[in-house]
Amino acid sequence: MRTELTSGDVSVNQRYVASRRSQKELRRIYDNMEKMADRMNGRKYQFTKDADTERLLGSKKGLGTLDVAGEFRKNIPVPDLSTVTWKNGADINVRTPQDQGTCVITGLNLLSPGLFLLTDHGNSCAKLVDATTRTVTSRLELPGRPWEVCALPDDQAAVTLPVKSMIQLLSTKEGQLSRGKEIKVSSGCRGIAYNNSRLYVSYASNPRIEVMTLDGLIISKFQTVDGRQTFECSNYLTVSASTPPTLYVSDFQANTVIQLSLDGKILREYSDKKLEYPESVVAVGPGQLLVCGYGSQNVMLLTERDGKMTEIMGRKDGLSPPYSVSFCPYTRTIVVGMRDNDSLKVFNAN
């Protein structure tokens, strides 16, 4: 409107017509503005700070810290253990003053460099062992005799209690053991492994594998293939470090280690005349697993690429019937737990 009224390119008559038209348009605009003003309600708002958020913002750690948990092995190159020779290290005494009997170490799991969590079946407890200081740093009494143990995310672990028909969750936070929730399962639970928010639990009686959530909800069950019983006595199992991951189960009665897909399909069976009554089977790196021979009193290395098993330590190295084995890639150390023995056997890579 202002341009039309002030332009020097139009005549006075044209500016007069434009001014009359502008007056009419302005009256219409003012009328509409008054109508809109009647429809509007003015409100005031005041912001209130959330106290919890303000405390969080005041924290020196901000949102928190990022700690490696459960998958540190992926960042450590594992040597080809078939090319490594082993020498005896000093045994680690894991008996404590609270123990009433001789230790029976049925489960071993590496939590962090040099720190192992073990289950003492003989004394109904779990123990944290620092292999560097060679000491038991924490001991926790359990409501029954434990069998195997596996590490979980967020400084947790899970232990099977066969007679109590339950899985006991543990906290390992700040290097101290404490009991968490209990998961009720069927009787005879033995082996346990964890992968991708799922627990894999093996049973010695009515042998089978159950896949369940951390709340104990059973998702699937592996027991027969084409009507044939898959296992005779499945005491231990582990999830491989290969891609894609697979499940390895030791069959105590059949003297075999069975490889399955995570949906229960049998992929391969491994056996060797030097392996008798296999117990603990542990993935130590892509394509490499350690297997305890309870009857043969040895530890075998199983390699996926050729399907072979090789004895890497045995009776001559001081192994009495071994139940459990674990490997630390940081210190290149193998640790073995045995029946009726208060000490862990330690073997260092040459």
C-alpha cells in the first residue's frame, strides 16, 4: 500500500484510488485483529528444574563411565594354542578358613585379566580368585552345591545349583560377591552359558539344552533330532567365539563334544581316543576350545578348522581328575580346577 501511495510513476488520480482502496483494506484488517484478540487467552508459564537431573548435571562423571564388561577377549589376540608349549606355574591354594571340606572346583570363568570366578562344589560356595596375587579375594556361601558358572553383563554371573533346581544370579561388583535373584529351573541343571541376552542350560538327567531369558522364561529346548536322543549326559556347554557363534556341549557318557547351531541343529561331533569322560568345554578364541578329560585326566585343545583334538597337558603335569578349565589371554595362562583338590593348577605359555 505504501508503495502505491508514494510512487512517483503514477498519477495523482491513481494515488487517490489506491488510498481509498487502502483505507477499506485497513479497516478490514483492524476488524479481524479485534476479533482475534477476543479469542486469545494469555497464560504465564514457569519452568521448574528437576532435582535429579540437576544433581546428574553436577556430577563430575556426567552421564557415567564406560567400562568394558564381558567382551574384553575380542580385543586381545589369542595365539594359535596348538603352537604353544606350556610350563607348570605355581599352584594357587583356594581353600579358605570357612571351608569345611576339600575343594571340588567344578566351574571356572574368567571375569577380567587375572581374575577368575570359581564354584566350589565341595564347600557349597563361589569364590573370586586373583591369579596375580594368588589369593581368594571374596567368598560367598550358596544355598546348595554349585556346578558351573558363567559371566553376565553388568558385573553379574550365573551359577547352577542342580539339587536346588535353580540358577543363582550373583553380583561381582567392586570385587565382592553377593547373591541376586533366583531362577527356578528343572532338577538336574548342570552346564550354563550366556549369549545375546539368553541363557543356555544343560541337564544331566533327561539330557537336554534349554534356552531361556534371564527371567527364566524357556524359549526353546534341544533334546532330540529325528526322534533320536541328542545327548546321553550333557554336563557342560559353551558358546564359541567364532562368527556366527555356535554351541558346544560335552557329552560325559558318549565321550564326545557336540557342536550345535544356536537353534539346536547338530553341526558336528568331535571325539578322540585320548579324551575320556569330557567335562568342562571352554571357548578360548575363534576356532579354539579347551576340553577337560575327567577320565583321561587331561586337557585337550579342539580346533574347528581341522576338527582335531590334541592333548596339551595331562597326568604327567599333575592333573588329577579335572572338572573345569579357563584361559586368560592377557597373561597367556591356563587354569585348571580339579576334584578333591584345594589348589588350582596353573600353566604358563612358554
